[in-house]
Amino acid sequence: MLSVIYSDEFLEHKTGYSHPEKPERLTAIVNALKSAPFAQQIQWLQPTPIIQRPLLPLIEAVHEQRYIHKVQQVAATGGGYLDADTPVSPRSYDVALLAVSAWLDGVDIVRETGTPAFVLARPPGHHAERNTGMGFCLFSNAAIAATYALQQPGINRIAILDWDVHHGNGTQAIVENNPNIAYCSLHQSPCYPGTGKATEKGCDNNVLNLPISPGSNGSIYQQLFTQKVVPFLASFQPDILIVSAGYDANTADPLASINLQPEDYGLFTDYCLEISHKILFGLEGGYELNALAESVLATVGSCIKRI
């Protein structure tokens, strides 16, 4: 069984008409998973309610307190924008907290069972920096999850693989000075947000950025996984691998220019499972609904075959 952590409350983060990061993204994925051939091998779990765990100290370890309060206030006063691309609706603050809780639940499941889990939550997080949200992201879910994981017994090293087509500027900025966290990103360059140079190595050679040219396809990614990604992550020997699972490198996706197919994500998942079965997948980008759903199916299907 593969655990998928999801709540209909994640649909309550409203982004407005025509915004690509819309609730229908989750609906498409849920419908696809529930009708998949392996549907009976998925365990659906609700995230821990935000009133049942002390989330703010964990978030404050990653984000400045005044920024957290800003998100809360914008939501409480009816909503607004953190930047031109990043809306906050009246329920967005609570939903973003619940998303963090879901990622933490994922850490607990992976640590306790030794098998993968998938967090199907929004808003996404990898662009959110310490003092600001941007790029559709409110709180840095992956970085918070990594920080939380390192507080758990027997967890000493965490690796984060970010295969979203956009560089996770927020995640890298938060974790690059922690030698117990490794960060690896494959991302289109040039592309938003313009960060993620290959020359950036982190405080202890714990960062590997792999910029990829527009128009690249799955064969380029396969070479990078075998020659760069897997050796880097495996040599770090993480106790848990966190995957910022964005699916906007699909050829059908409107926000970038990489030519992956949904089945490529199944192969990427296989590469990750060669490193460890203790993997937490968490949704980031992916905006063409059919390609997004099919790509998540490929990820989940590969996990189910291997566990």
C-alpha cells in the first residue's frame, strides 16, 4: 500500500479565474488515482488538523515571523497578493498550514514504515523564501519537512530532489547552509525565477544545480540522473529523501519549454527508489491537467510496483 495524504480543504485556497495554480489540479489527480488499475493499493489519509500540532514553531524555524503574520493578515482581511503571481484568499493561510501539516505527516509515515508516501497538497512551496512568498508559493513545505525530519530520532541526513521545471530558489536558500541537508535541482534555464546556477555548491558541497536547456527531452534527464543526480544523492546517504515533485516539465505544460512525457516521471521515480525506499513525494508545479494527472500516476505506479 502507498499512502497518499490529501484533504478537500486544499481546494479552498482560491487563486482566481485563469490562474494556473488552481484547485482543479488536485481534483484531476484524485480522480485519476481513484480510477487507476492500482487504486486498491492506495491508502488515502487525511492530514493532521492544524489545531492538533504545534506548527508555528516549525514554520518560524524556516520563515521570518513577520512574513508568517503578513500571510495571516492578508487572508484575514479578505485576501490579496504577495506578488503579481501569488494570491492569498480568505482561507489560504489555514490551508497553507494544513499543507505543511500534510508534509510533516508524510515524514512520519516514511520514517515509521520505511516506504514511500505522496503528499497531494496545495499551495506549493519551493519558491517561498524566508521572508516572502512568490511563484504561487506561501510556505516552504519541503524545507520545513526537512527541518522537522532532522528533529526525529534516528534521522541525521535529509536529501531534497527538486524535479520541478523551475528552480526551487526558496528551498535552496533555506537549506544550503545546513550540511545535514543536500539539495539537488533539475530545472529549465533560462526560466523563472532565474536562480539555480551550476556554480552554486552550498556550504559543504551539499547543493547540486543542473540547469537544462529549453527543448530538452527525457533522454537528457536520464543522462543527468545516471551521471549526476543518483551519484550525488546516493553519496550523501540520506535517511529520508524528499522529492519536490513538480510536473511542469511535461511537453504539454504551458509554463515552460521542456519536452518530458508522463512516463518519464515513472523512470525518475525508479532512479529515486534505487537510492532509498524512504521517499516523501510532495506536489509542487504542473499545470496541464491531463499531463499532471498522468505524471502523478506514473510516479505512484512506480512506487507501488517496487514496495
